[in-house]
Amino acid sequence: AQDSYDIALISKGFQHQFWQAVKAGADKAAAEFGATVTFEGPESESQVDRQMDMLAAALSRNPDAIGFAALDSQAAVPLLQQAKDAGIPIIAFDSGVDSDIPLSTATTDNVAAAALAADKMAELIGGEGKVAVVAHDQTSRTGIDRVDGFVNRIKEAYPNIEVVSVQYGGGDQLQSTEITKSILLANPDLKGIFGANEGSAIGVANGKQELGSQIVVIGFDSGAAQKGMITSGVMNGAITQNPVGIGYETVKAAIGALKGETLPPIIDTGFYYYDASNMNDPEIAAVLYD
Amino acid sequence: MTDTAAPAAQKSGPRISGAFHRLLAFSGLIALVVAFSLASPNFMQTQNILAILQATSVNGVLAIAATLVIITGGIDLSVGTLMTFCAVIAGVILTYLGLPMPLGIIGAILAGAASGLISGTVIAKLKVPPFIATLGMMLILKGLSLVISGTRPIYFNDTPGFNQIALGSVVGQIIPAVPVPNGVMILFAVALIASFILGKTALGRYTFALGSNEEAVRLSGVNVDRWKIGVYALAGGIVGVAGVLIASRLNSAQPALGQGYELDAIAAVVIGGTSLSGGRGTVLGTLIGALIISVLANGLRILSVAQEWQTVVTGCIIILAVYADILRRRTL
Amino acid sequence: MTDTAAPAAQKSGPRISGAFHRLLAFSGLIALVVAFSLASPNFMQTQNILAILQATSVNGVLAIAATLVIITGGIDLSVGTLMTFCAVIAGVILTYLGLPMPLGIIGAILAGAASGLISGTVIAKLKVPPFIATLGMMLILKGLSLVISGTRPIYFNDTPGFNQIALGSVVGQIIPAVPVPNGVMILFAVALIASFILGKTALGRYTFALGSNEEAVRLSGVNVDRWKIGVYALAGGIVGVAGVLIASRLNSAQPALGQGYELDAIAAVVIGGTSLSGGRGTVLGTLIGALIISVLANGLRILSVAQEWQTVVTGCIIILAVYADILRRRTL
Amino acid sequence: MAGHSAPASPGDAPAPLVEMTDIDKSFPGVRALSKARFELRPGEVHALMGENGAGKSTLMKILSGVYTRDAGSVLLDGQPVEITSPREAQALGVGIIHQELALMRDLTAAQNIFIGREPRRFGILDEGQLNRDAAAIFASMNLKLEPTVKVETLTIAKQQMVEIAKALSYRSRVLIMDEPTAALNDAEIAELFTIINRLKAEGVGVVYISHKMDEIKRISDRVTIMRDGEYVGTVPAADTPIETIISMMVGRTLSNEALVIPNTTDAPVALEVKGLNRGREIRDVSFAVKKGEILGFAGLMGAGRTEVARAIFGADRRESGEIWVHGKRVGIASPKDAVEAGIGYLSEDRKHFGLATGLDVRNNIALASLDRFTGLGGVLDEASMQREAVGYIKQLAIKTPGDTQEARLLSGGNQQKVVIAKWLLRDCDILIFDEPTRGIDVGAKSEIYKLLNALAAEGKAIIVISSELPEVLRLSHRIAVMCEGRLTGMLPGGASQEEIMRLATQRQSSVAESATQRRTA
Ligand SMILES: Nc1ncnc2c1ncn2[C@@H]1O[C@H](COP(=O)(O)OP(=O)(O)OP(=O)(O)O)[C@@H](O)[C@H]1O
Ligand SMILES: Nc1ncnc2c1ncn2[C@@H]1O[C@H](COP(=O)(O)OP(=O)(O)OP(=O)(O)O)[C@@H](O)[C@H]1O
Ligand SMILES: [Mg+2]
Ligand SMILES: [Mg+2]
């Protein structure tokens, strides 16, 4: 009904490259379909109530549609109900909401993605030995899913591989570097480490470099640093989601909803394993971001 | 020597009545509200005002707890993680043990008071500086919350009505036009009680006295340690209320939440005119400080300011608001 | 009025020599190191010791900056985000503008000093409390880092050798057995310079005097504002060094990093025996404080303690370390 | 004195209230007390005398539970007691007015007085009762003070009165007064003595510490003298000449030489103040001081002398007024400008405005002159700082284990000397001394008088503000008298006390004025 739709995206984070890539995708769709989007997220993925305040403020602004990446699948339900009552369509992204209010969810299957990382790790270390995980967050959905996905896959499929340590560095590169160094020094026979998000992965690769270690490093997400590390061989490979696609699909779905289209309940934006050999394939290059 | 009743009227500068003076303290807040109202028609809607108040409730309660401690000349860095700890305790009582709701609430408040008692004892008896004692408690409580909850949120789905503690509106049932959430009423209630304690009870008197000159209080024969521990315990109990509020609002106890909240709470206290060196401060000021923070965050969001610029503007306005308050006091 | 020379010899308690006294200050640190060495054979390896030192470098430099400000009786909450801001400035100079490496380093340090100058001016001239002024700066700098960098990291790939600033080892080239990274040497250099300034120069003397009784200093005819601004600017410059260090270590300027680092820095200062009320403190103490934090984190990780318990243990040990230090002083 | 004054003769002495024997007390680096003794009878005023740092305050802090003794015994009513906290001292009926004011600045006068003993109703503080009780005490002291005024807004003298009121409110059997009159003027001292006599009549034992010799004679029954932490002797006050007491204190006799007034009439003017104004505190004050002249400032408490000094020095704002130094008009907006113009100001409140208590003695002395010791690259010349500091420690006989002792650990009088040394080292042409001998013992006092004379002889212009008339009379070439912010007269050095008092009470009496006049004590 309008020339330009006003869409508010409330994400789980803001400064991290992953969320900036989601924002980039959202901006792209906004430009394409004629909408203005705002993009906001709390400081850290534990600040569930801050996200509620952002959602409440977004509601007060009375936008045409809202995109929402829930930090906690339940906490937002009352506010989402309020949005629904006001006739504002909601699209979930990144991870789902325990409710049928969102018309659609654009997401990655993090458990499966981390399981793929486990498979690649097993392959690269020859199916046996000790590995460790440096993750970003002990309680957030993505943190739990990726650690569980990786650890469970190793347990189920690779009896000769042992996960000796799972530690959390808050996604802070420096802290993840220090953690990695401690793990390496405590376990001289370690074969590999999985870094469960961008900051963790870079921290792991930094730690490996600083100690001159030869372990296998599997990362998660992309960004210029990770891509550079994969090219130079410090990191063996990484799983990437399609954050640009997530942002793009979220806005596209929101506009579809505003136009009265029917939406699929899940828009699986997919994940991919990339390494030096396939980084430049057009299909992979398209989902990587700087 | 002539008239003893009117001395206050003989100030050299222009005279301003007490009520007007108190009103001026709100000036920073009012300026913000007016500015945002002019900038966006969405700002001054009932729903948005309620959203702002709701957003203030948890930080406001934490800031009131911090106010008490700061007036003694101390500091409490543990308010954020203690809040979470109390929420987790409520979760254990209600969800894991399945006990009735009032027990969960009382348990959370008692857990807060117990933690405050420990901090206070470490500070008063072992003479550990408040910064270190509460930093240590902050870390201990953060870890314990994760341990007790098994590093996952505890939901209150089995305690129907729990989320009404913060989200329901008793006021709205009576006056449907202003459905002020209970959480906000609880904030006001806590503020009233804390004001009363500060102004009218011995505990409040010693709170100011300790921050003013602890040695003098000791030389006056007062059992300084006991009262100091009392203040920390009371502050802990108030944090327990914040724990119930946030748990109710999220209908869950989120064990990882809390760190960083102490800074917002302390900021509200200091913006509200309470001095970090102790001896002076008001609950009303703290409420205003907490509101300034919430209004700023909400208003900038409503105006769709890009998030990185929101941060910059918030920083500038916090400095300006405090500077304006300093100018106001100077000209009085 | 008779003899002014003799009373010094009339000490009562047991005499402890200055050197021994100073050694005792390390006792908390030494106890930790011994405990971890016994608990894990991996702890006392050269590589691990170097890792601990490397891990201390950034926080150590930040903590030294914070020490200066805290001795004046102030506080600097902006050290974390200022560090990031300085790193971003280095990135802009080196990567975006392609200028030579020394300019990037100087630019970062100057940016830090300029920011300190602004904080100091707001505090000294506008009389805004340090907590608020630096809280505001913290937010402003955080936002500006994101704005300037376009919310993405700036890499130093085009400046070969940049990561050698922190990671290379000039010492290792001379004595291959102890490849102490340059970052650690820079920390020591900053500590030496800061110690010298605090102990031997007028700026240092005024730093202590301001924290001891600012009004008395003002009434001695000293230009209090100028010296105070000087201390904040110096602290800012030191934070600039930390910015270069972290940028070099990560070979990038990460605009989102930094918040929360101020708490670690202030904790190191306070654990090191510097009083938050000003007037006393040492750089050596701060170094020990920063090392205690790093050793704790490293040791608990080496022992593979579960992360939630790491937090609990860290909290307890911080309180105990400071308590032990208090007992030590009391018995002297 | 009341009719039934306590007997002072040794023959029929009642059983002692307090007996302290062989008390030892050491601090790190300092032996404060060594076999000290003291005895107090009911209904007597017992003066405790000694030089600065002799151990008077320390001995009384032991009696009042602030410090614990290292050795010795304390008997109360003949019973051995262990007093380990102020609380226990209070319970045993021992009250004290500390030398260093120990008030809670953010609380009101009434709240300060009743801290720890607030009247309550149903657990709630009864503020009305509190203020009424405080008002009653003030009335009994003849003190005009609003119970609800915040202590930090009071002058030092009023704060001292609050301390006295607080000590009285405890109704102790033993009341220790550690230099209660250091900040008071004559009228208030007289009021205090009336109170002391009343207490005496009630059988209270009063320990009275003061450096003002005339007071000792006026009020006390017996005098105990201490030197270097040791007991020297106890003498009846009435029949012991002051000279004897002084020589017991200092271990030698002091010459009480008169002021040599050099001819300064034709000397050039060093400082001229024209039309200084601020609100009701300073009203149109103009005066001049010549080189080599000591100008005394007399007046009652609250006359505005401190205000004038601070306004000249740039410590407080002025509404109008010009300041001329050596014939040139100078703009003074801050103490820094004043010091650069060659003006130094010694504050009456050393704890808040004089001493950096955390710094050591050396740095406190050097604080106003650091630029002089600053060399290349801002590096300080510690060696010459130490030389200067040690020089002043000797010259002023500052009792300290060394120049690196923290200033806060010095006795009150020695702290005052440190602040004086600071301004002597700065070597200003114009020196304003506000109550320079507050808390300073007789020996040191005469040293300081000599010093001021010497400085004047060197050609410095000196302003001395003092509430002790004898001091003003003894030192000054001319005397300025103030009342209610106004300069009411300028008298020659030899003026009579009556003349000064007349000017000091010369209030504005026009009906129009008095309607808007500020209350003054
Ligand atoms: N807490 C302390 N630590 C170290 N030294 C102290 C302490 N308190 C007092 N002293 C020292 O003990 C000695 C006695 O001090 P005290 O205060 O009793 O003297 P005083 O007789 O009251 O002197 P004044 O007349 O100056 O008040 C002094 O040398 C003083 O420096
Ligand atoms: N902090 C203050 N707040 C309000 N009034 C004050 C304050 N300090 C002083 N005054 C008032 O200013 C006037 C001048 O006081 P000031 O202390 O300067 O007098 P003074 O002549 O130096 O007396 P003295 O030093 O003997 O007390 C008095 O009326 C006093 O009550
Ligand atoms: Mg004394
Ligand atoms: Mg005065």
C-alpha cells in the first residue's frame, strides 16, 4: 500500500561480522524491493531482556514488518503477540521462536552444520586423536547447537577421537587466542581444534600461529581474516552459513507477507564447507563475506 | 540575631523555592522527553511510555540497590550477576522443586540478602575493599548461576502466573486506559521503601554517616561493621527483587545474563547525582538517572538512528546531562 | 624540641627490611605459581610462561594507564574502547591511507592522548565526575570505532612486519632460549617509564598530591586543572600503546572489541594494592595484579577446570589474594 | 565558679576517678608514650600539657578506647578496665572531644550529635525529637545554631561547638577535651568555661588539653605535664607560675621578648585591596599592607576575615574589588595567579585545605614550590627537596621520625608546622597567615612569632588573622578589625583590647539594615 516499507530487524548481535553480513543482505533486499530497514542487536547474546527492550521500541515505532532473531525462544512471545495483534507481520531469522506467530523462519541448521565440521575434522586428523572446541557462548542457542552438534557427532561416529576440552571465549578474538594457547600447552598431543564462530575461529588460528603449532583448525563463518587464514593454510577449512542470504530472505519474506503472499514455514538458507580448494567456486564465493 | 525564621531567604543569589529546585532536577529528563516527542510522533504514545517504564524497571531496582551501597562510600559490582543468581534460585525452587510461587519469590530475595551479607562481611570484617569484594562475588555468582542451572535457562512454564509478576497489570484492571505493568509498580514500591529506609530509619542514617566519615561514626561508639553489613544485605535483598522481575519478564532464568548490568546501574546512580565518594544521594535522583538511560535508548531507537551512532549520542548526552545538573547546582 | 634525629631508631615491632617487604608483595602471585606448578607439569614450561606474559601484555598496559588515573582519585572507564579506537586509527593510517608503519604507531598513541586530553578537560574544567566523563567517552569511542571502520575489521596485511610489534622477539634473536615476545618487552618498558614518571617527575608528584587532597594542592597555587588533564592525556597515550599491541597481535583492528576490558584493568590495579580513593599506588603492584589475573586464567585452563567453575575459583582467589595482602600490611 | 567547687588540695582528695600508670604506646617508627601516668579526680579539671607530639592525644585516645596500650594499667573507680573500643568507653562513662574534628560532614548538626543514639518511635527515627534535643543542648550552651543545618556548611568554630555539644550529650563521668578552644574566640571560650564549671559542680572529671596558657590558669585545678611521651610531673594550677609549667614542658626557660617594631611608615605598599565585595560576607573591604609590615586582623567568629583572605587569594570568587601588588593591579582568578603574584595563604583548616595527608612531610613542604625543584624533562631534584625539608624540620622543630613520614601520622601541632614550612619555602613577598598558631605549643609559638618578625624584617608584607587577641596585639604593627564583613577600623599596634572589642562589635544598627541582616552567633 505504500511506496516504501519500514521494516525493523532485531538481531542477536550487531558489531560482529556475521550480523553485519546479515545486515548487508537485508539492505540489499531493501534496495531491491523498495523498503527501509533498521538493524539492531544487543551487546552480547546473553542479554535477553535488552533484546526485549529493542523489540518494544521497534513496536512503538509502528513499522510495517518486523524481522526477529530470538535470543530466547520463549521470552519474546508476549511482545510478538502484541505485534500480531497490531497486525505487524513477523519473520524470524537465524533461529526460530517457540510460537506460530512468525510467518516464516530464515535459518541455518546449526547442529547439522557443526556435525559437518566434525566430519571434516575427523577426516583431516585421520580418524583418531584428541580434539578440542573453542566456542563463543555457553548458553546461547548457536553456542549450544554448534558445540552439541560437533561433540555428539564425534561421540557417535568417531570412537577413536576424544574431545578433551570445550572452552568459551565470548567470541572475543584475544580471549579465544589465550584459551587456545592454554589448551595447546596443556595437551601437547592435540590434533585439532574447532572454533565455533568467527571470533573463536580467528582466535584459535592466532593461538596456533603464536605457538607455531601444526594442529588442524576448522573454523565457522567467514570474513576477510578467516578467508586469509584459509588461503595461507593456518586454518584448514571452515563452515559457512549464508548470512547475506538470511538477511535477504528475511526482508524478502517480510515484503511478501505485506503483499499477502503465502510463505514457507522454513526458509533453509543452507551451510557449506569451504577450504583453499573451493573458496573461489562461484557458489561458495557468493556466500562468503568480508 | 534578629529573625531566626527567615535565614534561608537571605541567600545572595536568586532564590528558588524547594519544590521548583526539585523539579529542576528533572530538567535533563524533561528536555530529553520534549526533544524526542518533537522528533517523533510515536514517542509520546501510551504504549511507548509504558515500554520505557518497563525497560527501566529492572535497571531501576538494581540502581536503587547500588544507591544504598554507594551512599556508604562503597560500590557493588555484583548486582548484575547476583540478579541472575536470584532468578536461578527462583527457578530451582519453582521449576525444579515445584514449590508454590511465594516461596520462589521469598527464596530469591533471601538469596540476594544472603549474598549481600557475605559481601558486607568480607568488606567490614576482612577489610577487603568493596570493589574487590564485590568483583569477586560477581564472578563467584556468575559461575554458580551456570553451575546450578546446568548452563541452560530454567523456564517457569509450570508456574502459571509467574510472568504476571512483571508483565501483568493490576493498575490496568482498575483503570484500563493506563495499563501500567506490575513490574513498574514494583519499581516504584521498592523506591518508596528504600527512600523511607534512607530517610526515616537508623539504618538509613548510618548509611549516610558511614559514607560521610566512617571513622567518626566508629569514634561515636557505633557498631560500624554491623550496620555496614546490614546495608549490603538490604541491597542484596533489593537485587533479589530485580531477579524476580527479570525472571518474570523473560518467563525464565537466563544464567548467562547479568554481567555488564552493574555498569548501567551505577551509571544511573551517578547520573542521578549520587556521589561515588559517599555520604550523599537520593533514590529519586537514581530513578531519574535510570529513566534518562531508558528514554535515551528508546528515543534513539524510535528515531531509527543507526546503532553505532546511538552509542555516540548516548555518550555525549550522559556527559551533558550531568554537566547541566552541575550547572544547575552551581547557580542555586 | 630537643632531638629530631633520634626517634627513627625507636621502632617497636619487628623490623623487616625494605627488600623483603617488597618481595612479600609477590607472595600471592608466587603462591599461585607454585600451586599450579604442582598441579600440572605443563604449567612451568617456558612456552607457557611466555604465553602468560603475552596474555598479560595488553591488560598490563591498560592497567598501568588506569593506575595513573586512579592515583589521582579518578577512574577511567574508557580504557577498553579507547584501546580499540587507537587500533582503528592505526588501521586507517596504515591500511586505508597506506602510510608507513611508524606513522601508524604515532597516530594511535596521539589519538589516545587526545582522547585522554578531552576526558581530562571535561573532568577538570566542567567538573563532571570522572566516572561519568569516562563512561561517556567509553560509549562515544565505541561508536566512533564502528563508524570510522565501517563496522568491519581493518587488516594490516599491507603493512608487513606490523604483527612483529607484539609477536616478534628481539630478545629471542639475541638469546634464542628465551624468546620473550616484543609485546612483553613493551609492557615492561611502559611500566618502567610510568614508574619513572610517577616517582621522579613533577607530573608524578602531582598525581599523588591530587589524589591525596586536591583542594590543598589548589590552594598551594598549583594549576590543578593542567596537571590533571596531563595525567589523563598521559594515560590516554599509554592506552594508545595498548591499541598498537592488540592490533599487532590480531593483525587487525577489531572495532567491536574493547568493552569489558576496563574492568580487568581496574581489577589489576586494585589487586595490586592501589586504592580507588586515590593518593597511593604503584606500577609494580599493578603489574603483579595483572599477572595474578593472567596466571589464574591460564592455570585454570591448563587444569581443564570447567569454565563455570573457573569463574567461581577466580572470584574466590581474587578476594583471598587481596585479603592476604591486607594481612601482610597489617602485620608489618 | 559555682559555690561547691571541688577541693583541689591534696590532703582531703577524693578517690581518683581514673588512674593510668606506666602506659607505653608505640607506632611504627615512633615511641609515642613511655611509662606515661595520669590521674583524674571527680569534680576536677585536670589540664594535660606538653609540646606538640608529647603524647597528650595518644594518652587520651588510649583512655577513650581508640588505641590499645602496649603496656601499663588503667583503673576506673579503682577497678582495672580494658577499654578496647569507643563504644566500651562510652558505656563506662568516658567521653572525648577529639583534637581533629570527627564529624560526618553530610549530616546535620543534630544528627551528628546523636549518632548511634537516635530517638525512635516504633523503630522509626523521631527527627522532631532529635532536633528538639539538640536545640535544648545548644540552648544550654548559649549557642545559636539551627539543629538542622548541615555540618559541612559550618565554619570550623561552629563545627567545634557541635563537637562539644555532642560530647556533652553523652553525660559522661569523665570528659576529655583535646584542644577544644583551638578554633574558638573569646566569647565562645567563656561560654565553654561556664559549661565546664557546671560539669565540675556535677562531679564530672574533665581532662583539658590546650596550648593556651591563660586558659590553663583560668580553668584547671591541677596540671600534668608530659614531655616526649613521658610523665614529667603534676602540679596545682593555682600556685604554679606559668614559667614553671613551660619549663617543665620544654625542659628550658623561654624568653618572652617583646616585639621590636621597626619603622615601616615610609616603606612602599606591597599589597593593596580596593573595594572588595561579595554578598553579605565581604562588604567593601579596602586596606593596604606595606613591605616589612605585619597587619593583624581581629574580629569575632564569622566576621569575614577568612572570607577576605580567600577572596584575595583567588580561592573564592569575588563580586568586585581590585588587588594591587607592588603598585601594579593584578588579576587574580585562582590561587595559582595569587602565588604567581607573590601571595601565599595559610588556611585556617589544615585538614581540608592545607595538608595533603597521604603525602610525606617532604612533599607537603615542597608542594607549593615543586616547580623550583623541577629540572630537565620534569624530573624532580629529590636531594635538594630533602635538604630544604630537613632544614625546615629543624628550624620549626617539627617532631617527626623523618622527612619521609606520612603527614597524617604527625601530631596536630606538627601538621600545622608542616603547612607553615610549605609557605616559608615558597618564599612569597606577601604572606597571609590565617590562625597560624592554631594547636601549636608555647615554645613553637614563640619560634613562629620570631620567624614572622624576621620575615617582616626581610621586607615581606604579612597579614596575620588570629582569634587570639594577645597574639594580634603582640605581633601586629597595625590592626584591622572586622565585623559582619565590614572593616570597622584600623588601629595602631599598641591599641587596647577594649578598643578592638568595640570595633569588633560595631554592628550596623540602622533599622532598614537589621531587617535583612544575616544571623550571626
Ligand atoms: N597513628 C599514628 N601513627 C604513627 N605515629 C603517630 C600516630 N599517632 C601519633 N603518632 C605520633 O606519636 C607522637 C605523639 O602524638 P600525639 O598526637 O599524642 O601528640 P600531642 O601531644 O597530642 O601533640 P599536639 O599538641 O601537636 O596535638 C607524635 O610524634 C606523633 O607523630
Ligand atoms: N561554608 C559556609 N557556608 C555558609 N556560610 C558560611 C560558610 N563559611 C562561612 N560562612 C559565613 O561567612 C561569614 C564569614 O565567616 P569566616 O569564617 O570567614 O569568618 P572569620 O572572620 O574568618 O571568622 P573565624 O575564622 O574566626 O571563624 C560568617 O557569617 C559565616 O557564618
Ligand atoms: Mg594532640
Ligand atoms: Mg577564619
